[in-house]
Amino acid sequence: MPDVPYALPRSPRSPRRRRTAALGVALLLGVGASVAATAPASADPGRTPARTLVVSTHGDDAASGSARHPLASVAAAVRRLPAGGTVLLRGGRYDERISLGAAVHDLVIKPYRHEHPVLDGTGLAVPDGRSAMVALDGSRDVTVEGLEVTGYRTTAIDAMPIGVYVHGAARDVTLRGLHVHHLGNDNGTLGSFDLNAHGIAVYGDSVDHPITGLRIEDNEVDHLVLGASESVVVNGNVDGWRVSRNDIHDNNNIGIDAIGYEPTLPEPYRYSDRNRARNGVIDHNTVRNIISKGNPSYYEDGGWCNCADGIYVDGGTRIRVERNRVSGSDIGVEVAAENAKGSADHVLVSRNVITRSAYVGIATGGYCNGSEACGGEQTGRSHDNRFERNTLYANNQLDDGSPEVLVQYYAYRNTFSRNRVWATNDAHAVLGTVDGAGDDGLSTPLRADHNRYWTTGGHRREATFGSLGTTYTGFDTYRKATGQDRHSRFAKFHLPR
């Protein structure tokens, strides 16, 4: 017999609204519009400009740019490479923001040999709006590799410090082997969604030209103070991208996010497919300890929201989330749409290992249907998504009765197959639903089959499974009532190492 509808956790998640007011982009020190300038007058006009230039903290911008006579700034080096080239940074700490404009192309910025350059924003004032230690505005065929980026932080609520920021009509940008850490917005205003910062941010804010050919790979992004924003984000008009083999950890908001429907593009394009991160891959990343407790933006009614996703597809489409390891975060992987006019669709979540999340392992569907019980917010839809061959274990560390997998509102034509799910909480909660999901006018049952389920200290008669607002106690009771999981098994399995 069915039990009462699945109850929301004792401390329901707060609406995860992000800042929607338009943020001006701060003018950055560095190259900007003058990047295509010719070489200084002191250069030999009959000599072909060097394709490789060296920069050092002890250099001189009037020097030749050789290893023996390095330049002092990246800005000076880029101005001497209007046709592209390589900028090599000697080891040391640089208090320079790097800004590459639309005229920059075919450029590589990386360390000199095996030395260790650090872009340190500790002494830099952070202006209002978005600003970054490394900013690329419309640049093309650019690689930034092997740098450490740190110290860029503020307490100003109107400022958004970013480690690396790509926007405009950029294409074929690679961010590789960076270490972005210990930066952010330290403003302590409780409950404010106006606090924002990013580690690596890509905003497709050109209406006519999507960002394409983007690669974010082999980076470490950690110890960020983010407010209502994300560690690594791909937002808006970004078409064709990959986020791979990154180590993202110990940040106080979302680890990796692919976003649609924010005001990244203006009206009338905001609610079009053009304003969605799409045709992307998130694979082979390690995401751990992404926790919103202590983040001022997520303090409400005397408590903290456990709502930071390890990996989040919020309004994105045609995205593959594959072979990632997500552990110790509030939510492992979520596919949803915060905007009521939006959807997350045609997303494949496959072969991920998701463990020890505070709240749930996988969540999909809008988190609220407009009722006061979930914050009075109207959220978007989740449809035509596939969750396949994932392993979930011990994901309700709060032990508040939440399930390993939670299907929320406005979720339809989603498939859950060939997964392995092991619930360890006292409620033996495997699959979950939310009160009223069956009455939202859109939701259909999660099409589940060929899965393997298990619960610690429980039995198949005690395990709980939810569907369309009703929770069933007992694996066989659930299958008989819903017709789902006909070929699935309730049996123990070996966990991956």
C-alpha cells in the first residue's frame, strides 16, 4: 500500500536565485583595445618580430623580450605580437590583470620552462561589476596554460571578482593546467543573492556569435568564496565546449554549472535556445566538498541551505555529463531549470560515481511549483534526459529521509536505467518524489528499468521508492503500483574503488 506523499526535508532548499541585474564589465588594466598596436618605435623596423617573448617580474617593457632581457608585463608582450605568438612567464608573483581583446588571436600564455608564475590579485582593487585576473573578450585561438591565479577578492557587494573570464565572440579558447584558488567575495550580508564571484567563468554574451571550441581542462579550482555564483560556469550563448579532468574542491557553491535563460543575452533572446549552454561535455572531473553551509547567500530562517551542486545543468541542453566523481557535496548532480520559462533537456548523465552527498545524489525537475512549502518560487522543467550506468552510494549524509535520487516538479520523459543505487540512511530511501508532483500537469513517471538497488541495514520490504507524489514502502510494492523497474534487481553490489 502507498504511504503518505514523500515529505520535503525538514529544512527545504532555498530558491537558488542568482543575481539577475545586469553587471557592468569593469575596464581592466592590460591589453584591451590596444592589443593590436605595432611594436615600439625602438624596435628595428627591418626585423621580423619575435614569435616568443619572455616576461619577468624583474623585466623592463622597453627590453627585447628575450630570456636574458625580459619584458615586465604580459600587456607589453601581447602588444608586440599582433600576429600571435607565445608569451612565457618567468617564475614569481605578478600583480597584473591580463586583458585580451577581440584583436588577439593565435596566442599562448604559459610558464617559462618549468617555472611557477603566480597572478596575485592581493594588492589590486576590485572594481564594481565583473572583473578578472585573466579576461578574454572576443579573443580567438588563445591558450592560457599553467598559471596560478589567486588573491583576487573583495568585500564590496557590487563587485564580482573572477579568476579567469571569457566572453564576447571568443572562439577556440583553451584554459589548461591553471590553479585558481583562494579568491572571491567576502561580503557577509546574510541572505543576499547580490554576492557573487567565480573561479572560471565563460559568458556567451554576444547575440550574433556563440562562443565555440571552448576547452577547460586539467585545472584545479579550490577554496573559493562565491556567494550566489559558481566555481566553473558556462553560461548563455556557448555552443560546443568541454570541461574535462578538472579537480574542483572545497568551494562554497556549485562546482560546475551549465546555464541557460539568465540575462546573459538581452530580450528578445533571453528565452531562446541561443541563450543556453549547449552541445557540451562535462567529463572525467573530480568534484568534492562543494558545500553551501556558511555561505551568506544561503542563510534563511535561521539556517543554511544544503543546496550546492557538485555538477549542475541549469537550463542547458544537449550536454553529456560522463565519468565524473562527485563526493562530499550538498547535491551530487542536478539537471533542472531555475527559470520558470526554461527547461533542462536532452542531457545524458552517465557512468558517474556520486557518493556521500549531504542531501541527495541525483536531483532532476524544478525544485518548486509555486507553493509556499518550497519557497513560493515557480521553476522550470526537466525532460528527455537520461541517467544511465551511474553508481550512487551513501548520499543522504544529513540522514533526514531524503533519497539517493530525487525527482521533483515538471519532470517528464526522463529515463533512469542500468544504475546502481545503495541507500544508507535510516529511511532506506532509494528513489524520491515531492508532494504534489503528480498534480503539476506535466510530470510523468521516471522511466526506470534494469537498475540494481540496495539499502544498508534494510530489506527489500523496507526500502522506499517514490513516484509522482506518492512514496511506496517495499521494492515489490513500488514495482506493482507503478509498473517501473520490471527488470531491476534488489541486490548488493561491489562499489568502485
